[in-house]
Amino acid sequence: MSFQSAITDMDAAKARAEDEKARRRLRIEHIQRLERVLDSVEHHNLQRDRQVPPDMWRQLAELEVVLPVPAPPALWQARNTARLHDALLDWEADLLDKVAPHRVAYDDTHDD
């Protein structure tokens, strides 16, 4: 192997690592955005406020455009925050299956 080919290989490996780092950051951002909405819904539930605010519907519509997994139909049919919470958990599971498919090997991801 020549020095030039070693440099070329090293540059290609560096570019692949940067690309993977950017994709990882995007996956983390997607999960965090969904978790922020989920936290908001949980806060409403704890406050016994079962109404879904219009702003939350707007956030969910924006998320559906951004996330690589579509929202489950139950999300759009939810008429209170308790049902919305269930649908968001399903959406989060679908998203995690998409961005971290290796997680199915973990014991704590299986329903008993």
C-alpha cells in the first residue's frame, strides 16, 4: 500500500465517521423531540388536564413530517391526553425500532 492510498483510505474513513456521527445526532434529535411532547402530555395528565391543547396538535403534525416513522392512526383519533399518551408511546416504540433496530436483542424491550 502506498502512502497516497493510505491517505485516501484514511480520508474516506474519516468522511464515513463524520457521516455516521451526523446521522446519530439526527436520530437522537428525533427521539428527543418526541420525548418532549410526551413529557408535555404526561404533565397535562398529572395536572388532571385531559384536553389536548391546539398547540400540541400543531407540534404533533410538525413531528410527523420530520420523523422517519409516521404517527399511528390512534394518535390522530385521540380525544384526551390519556389516549394521546398511549399513542405517543406506540409511536416512540416504532421510532426506536427504526433508528435502533438492535434494541430488540435487549431483554427489557419485550412484553411479558
